[in-house]
Amino acid sequence: MSYENIPHEKMPNENNSPLDNAPDEIKLAVDLIYLLESNEVDLTTALKAIEIVKSDIESKLSSRL
């Protein structure tokens, strides 16, 4: 999955965002942080949800082997 087409906020009068050349995992992390913060998700809840997502992804990756 590529995150190159996800729009990232840019500073006014700036042609390029530092995220333009960032690895996909950094772009996704920034998007997730923005999503959590903009929705005022409780930090403890966010961390628990991230742990669930991590476990799910690890399980899916191990089943590919």
C-alpha cells in the first residue's frame, strides 16, 4: 500500500513538504497522529488501539510465511 497520494498539510508559501520525500511509514505515522489528535482521542485509548492494530498486523504477516 502506498501513501504517496495522501494529501499532507503544507506550510503557506512552501512548495514542498518535508513529508514529500519521507518513507511511507513516516507519512502514515504523521497521518495517524493527526487523526488521533484532531479527534482528541484519549492517549491511553489510542495506545491500546495501536497495540491491537500491531498485534493484528503481526498475526497477518506471520500467516504469510
